[in-house]
Amino acid sequence: MAEFVETIIIGGGQAGLAMSHHLAQRGREHVILERARIAERWRSERWDSLHFQVPNVMLRLPGQVYAGDDPLGFTHRDGVVRFIVDYAVRNAAPVRCGVEVTRLRRADSGRLRVEAGPLTMEASNVVLATGPWQSPRVPEGAATVPPRIHQITANRYGSAADLPPGGVLVVGSGASGYQIADDLLQQGRAVHYALRGHRRVPRRYRGRDISLWNDAMGMNSRLASTLPPGVRSPLITGAMGGHTADIRRLARQGATLLGSLRGIENGHIVLNPDLNANLAAGDAALRDAIADIDAFIAAQGIDAPPDAETKAEAAAMHAPVEQVESLDLEAAGIGSIVWSLGYRFDLGWVDCPILDGNGAPVQQRGVTAEPGLYVLGLHRMHTLASGFLWGVGADAEYLADHIVGRG
């Protein structure tokens, strides 16, 4: 007979552990099934130089906050892993590691049935806490890249030392793409950087980190449903003490900037002629960010020092950058490509009618139409903070109350 547990949480990362905390507080039986180790994606799917992208003071989970002596610093990736593992230990979280779930379906008994190799379990409730970043996107045509060129996705990049000799093409201008391009430059690699639109913000402005301003202004708790279509996450980095992510600075340090990817043909990367438009959009985002903070400071009567340097940077005029429509990988000396084009869901093992045509779970604040089946920790699942370590706790609490309400 299948083992029965009232609630099964699939995923032993920050979301699953936050869910466990709130269920334990309510005295509800549960277990966490983790395919590998606690915080596995932080361990094996992050590059070596990665630092927490917001100040340490925001390193928090329900019932545990940062307790170190550098609240405005940026913890290294390994410190984040320790924080999450310590959280699991302090809560005595019922984690079973090395259990990879291969199927979830509705059993004849009416319960939810979880299959993991020879292990079969049933539950009244199942929470999918497998994370927002699951299957990395690789463009069509990647298979036509010359075989001598090493290709990896951002979640498999560790450091420049892991790549073969030669230049590196980084494709994608989210936080991962920017930080990897920056890391490669710091390690002396020649970098070509193909970028899309991006949202540039100051790392610090008028005496406070941008993340703390956003928190004070209520941006992090803003409902995702109220966001304008296509709004991007801010481009930030915690590396090297935390500095403003400036793509033009990468160019000054030697990176060759390119427009966004259009396709791959005969060993050439075909590019859209949008480089200068994308840079200009980033500059406009920077001006908007400081204007929003200025308005908040004025409205609240906050005593905040002026920041003439950032103001001047935002107002600076820039000459157009030369654009090309095609990059010959051989002629450019490219030895590696890092694809950083975002992620898609990988929930094909969920045999319940909760996925849309793109494979994404249909939910309202984590509650699906399938009774007892929940999701947690997704990017912008409910608020801007839903998919982040420091923001997942509120949604976990909501789901715990929902589970209790089911009886």
C-alpha cells in the first residue's frame, strides 16, 4: 500500500522549507521530497562568483533573519546555501533527499498520488515548490553552431576556467547574462554580449540601496496582476560589493556589444539592429527609477542626501554604438557560447489538468483548480516578491491557511 502523508511538498529549496515552517506551526503532518540536496539549485546551478543580489538584511525566511555583522553587504552564494540549510536544521524540516518525483496524478482513492521510482505515496495535499527557474531556454538553430564551439546555459556556467580557450559570446541581458558577462571580463576573457531590452537601476541612490527603496515604496509587495505588460525585472548585481549594473561600463572594459539574437545561420549569429534602442531604453529606465525615488522622498519628507553623481550619470548623453547585423563566430574567435535567455516550465510529470498551453501552472496565489494541489515560489506568482527567497514566506503562509481550511 502507498504511504499516506497529509501534505507532500515537492522541492527542498527556500519555497518548500518556508511551506514546511508554516505547516509545522499549524501542527499539520507533512514531508518534503527533494530530488538531490537541500538548496540544490543554489549549490549546482549558480556560478562561482554569484552573490545575493539584494542586501543581507533582506536575507530572510519565515522565522529566520540574517544575523551577521554586514547587513548592507551581499552574501556569497555559499553563504546563501548555509542560510537555507541552517533554516532546515533549526526547523527540523522533514526532508527526504535523493527522491526525484517522476509522476503526480489523481489516484482511484481520490487522493493525490506521488510516484518517485519504486516509492509511491498518497496525500490529501501536494505543494509543487520546484522553483521558478526550471528548464533553460536554448534558441532554435543552436544545434547548427559549429561543433568546436562549446555551448552551455547560464545555470551550467561556473567560471571562465571551465570554458575552453577563446572568446565567449553571452546571449541575454537579464541579471544572469549581465553578471556572467561581467565575470568573464574580470577573468580576462574576450566577451561579445548580445543584449535585449533591460531595466537599468542604480545600485544605491541617495544613501540607500535600490532594493531597500523598493521595499519602502511598497514595490516588492505590489500585485503582479497590476504590472504593465512586459515590465522587466531590474538589472542588479551583488558581486564585488554590489555596484550599478551598467552595460556601457562593460563596453568600456572591452566587451563588444551586439543587438538581440534573431537567428543562427551557417556559423553566423544573426542580430537585430536594436542595440542602441536597447541601450537607450536602459538609460530611460535609470531616469525613471531615480525620479520615482525622488518623488517618494519628497512626499514622505525623508531626510536623504543628494546624489549628484547618479543624477549626472542618468542625464548623460551617449554617442551611438556601432551595430552589426551578423557575427561570424569563427572570425570573432568565439570558443564558447553562454545562453542566458530565461527559463520555461518543466512540469510534464504533473498528470493533473492544471497546466496551460505553455506548460505553466494555472493558479491564483498558488491555489489551482485541482483540489489539494498547490504551487509555490513561482516568479511573480502573486506579488513581485513571490519568486524570491525573501518574499516567498507570505505566499507559503497563505497556502498553509488554505490547507488548514480544507480540514
